[in-house]
Amino acid sequence: MADEEKFLMVFTGGGSGGHVYPLIAVAEALEGRLKTMQAPYEFFYVGPRDQYAGLLAQKGMTLRPIMAGKVRRYLSLENILDIPKFVIGFVQALWQLYVIMPDAVFSKGGTGAFGVVVAAWFYRIPVLIHESDAEPGLNNLLSSRFSTEVFVSFARAAKYFNPSITKVVGSPLRTELSALRTTKELAKENLGFDPAKPLALVAGGSQGSTRINDFILANLPQIVSRTQVLHQTGQANFTDVEKLSRAALLGAGTENRYQATPYLTDTMAMAMTAADLVISRSGSSVFELAAFGLPAILIPLAESANGHQLIDAEEFAATGAAVVIEEENLLPGIFFGQLDRILSDGALRARMSAASSKFFIPGAADAIAGDVIAVVAAKE
């Protein structure tokens, strides 16, 4: 180890919950292994100081903020504007890694991660990266050239990386998502819903989705006549959605069948356990659905980088676990046709649930943590 007293680990990656939550999952698994080994440790986060960095600080990581530029595949003026940010961020990363001199770096990709990966390679610090999507992002494609090991969630993604260092492990999930043990009925009751009636969880990703929110609000009376709804709106959208939903349901007598929440953090596991169906964006979050054996109606973000949300959704749907409605087809007739088909057919829901569970690959975070320790041990 770089420090005789402690195992020093740097985590990097940012820009969304999809990048940060897997960092937390791997950190939790690595912490568990190091405690078992009775090895002292310290974890650092080197990346942008965005809204998600605070979550890492809450988990005990020491934050070392750097400036972050985004790596894009497409032509954009922002690529030019981000060059100075990348250069400054890379210099900052060189300094931070020199001061910390960690035993290893784990990158999830996303804003700011590539500069940290290159800085680690410069110091010959082992780099391990994880790619969540079926179609890898440019950040990780570039980072893989400087990496000791590459982990992927989807088997389809493995072909984009060096096969000698690539492993298919699934997606790292936080321990809080697997720690809850209760029944669907009790979970509904704990959330304030009728345990005997179906519940749909609407989720637009870590920041919410304005388009999904607008569609739900425009059709809210018809939706709640069919199912109870727990609606994760995103922090920025919550006040407007709550106000408009009250107006939409006023006098309908169905207000108790709908709840809006800005964000699901501590209650995510409860919400997933309670749900009979999820209506959501796609991306690596499909592995969270699979962990709970949930059927889904997926509405991929049309502008997602390299179309990865649609590709991820199609991979999940190909198993029979979900149906995909592209944004251009998100019309009431199509949506309610699928919603009614799934809610009215218990046997279909059971088949979709079984397919969803089969899609899940358990133990990703622990597998990565084990390889981190093995790579560091091999270096010494």
C-alpha cells in the first residue's frame, strides 16, 4: 500500500445519480472487506463539486473537488469551452493524487472522471473502471486504455473493451437497496397506500423528468382510476407537480391514490418493494428494477448520450421484463393500452417479474471490491 498505516482509495465519476450511487455501493463493499481484514483505510472522492458529491461526503469520503469538463462524442461549441476546464481539472487531479498517492482509483465515468484516470496512469496507480450501459460512453472507452481492469453491467458492452481485462459483473447496488425485508403489502401500507390495490412507481431518474411529469399530470385522473401512484418528480419539479396534481384530482375522490415526492433516497427500497409496476426512464437503473423483480414500462430519454437509454431499455425488454415506449410514441392510447394490459393480467405480470429477476446479476459491488484488493496486493 502507498501508506503503511492505511489503505488509501480514490473514487471518481459524477454528473448523475447513475454515476455516484455505484461508487457508494463499491465503497460499502470495499469497506466491509477492509474491516474484516482489520485494515485501516481512508476513502477520497476526486471529482466535481456537484449536487451528488454531498452524498459521498455523507458516506464518509473526503472530498477533493476539481474542475470538470465533459467528454462528448458530438460536435458542440461546449467541447471547445470545456477544453480549459479539462486542462485545469487534469492539473488539479495530478496534484490531488500526488498528495493522496492512493493504492488504487475506481472510476464510474461521467463528468470529470477521465482526467483523474489519466493522472492515476501517470503515477502508475492501478485504475479500475465500471461501465453501466450496454453502449459504453466515450469517457469509459477512453479511460479503458489507461485501466488495469474494466467491469461492465451488460454482456453486450464487453465487446468494446480489451477482453483480457474485462469482466461482466452486473451493476453495483447500494446495501440499503438489499437490506429491506418486508412484504409488498406492508411496504404499501408503510408508504400510506392501500395494500390490496396495485401501485405504480413513476420515476424519471435522479433529477426527475419534466416530460414524464407532464404526461402523468395531463392524464392523472385516468391513471389513478386504474392504479395507485407514487411519483418521484425530481427536486426542481416537485413544487409545480404537487400543486398541479392537487388541481387535477380536486373533487375526484382519488387524492389518496396519488403521492408526489421530490426524490427517493431512504425510501427507495420501500418504494421498490411496494411497487407492482414501474414507469420510468431507462439506463443502468434497469438493474435496480431487476433486483426487485419489477416489471416496467420504460420511456427512454431521446437525447441520452449515444442513445444508451434506448439500447439499455431494449436489452431489458428483450427478456420479457418490460415494454418500451419511445418518447415520440408516448401518447395516451399507446400508454393506457400497455398499462391496462399489464395491470389486468396477473399471469403476465408474474412472467415479467420472473424475467426481471432473472436479468439481475448479484454481487457486483463485492466482486469489484475483491478485485480492487487483489490488484493492490499484486502491485506490492
